Amino acid sequence: MNAEQSKRLGQLLAMGIPLPIAYAIALDPEAAKAGPVAGVQSFVANPDAAIAQFNAVAPPKKRRVSSYNRKYKAAFKKVAPRYKLKSGKWKAGGFRRAVKEAHRIAGGKRK
């Protein structure tokens, strides 16, 4: 959402329009040209177009897992049982020691 769309959303919310509808109108380029009041009227006339525009927003990119992170994850899973009790709880200071050892095995530099 850019600054113009944010401003439009604020205007629509100030007019008392519910957030889901105001959000769809704010993202609709047709309603943007018409202005806030006419935008609401165009939404009422054809809500499917605005809702389709609302649904067309791309989902955020998923982060890419680094090779070091994969190595660390495997090392941590391998080391963790040594620092746990039979009940599955961590021993005193065990989590910290497991993290340090997993970093050492994975080959990372730790401060």
C-alpha cells in the first residue's frame, strides 16, 4: 500500500466506512479516480471488482533458508538430547551449551 492509498484509506475510515470495505475501496484504482464519496458509490454499484483488486495483493516473499542455517539446525537436533533430562526439560544451562556446540559444529563464528 502506497502513501496515496493510505491517505485514501484514512479518509474512508473517517467517513465511518468499515475497515474491510474501506481497504478494498482504497486499493481500487477506479475508485481512486472518482474520489472518496464517488468511490464508495462505485463500490456499492460493483463490489466484485474492488474485492478482486483486494484479493490480487501479492503475498509476502518467504525467506530463503541459508546453508549455514540448515547446518546449524541439523547440528542442534543432533546435540540437544545430550543437554536434556529424561523428562525432556533442559538441564541447567543446557540450552545455552547446546546452542554453542551446534554453532561450533556448524562452523560458524560466534562471539
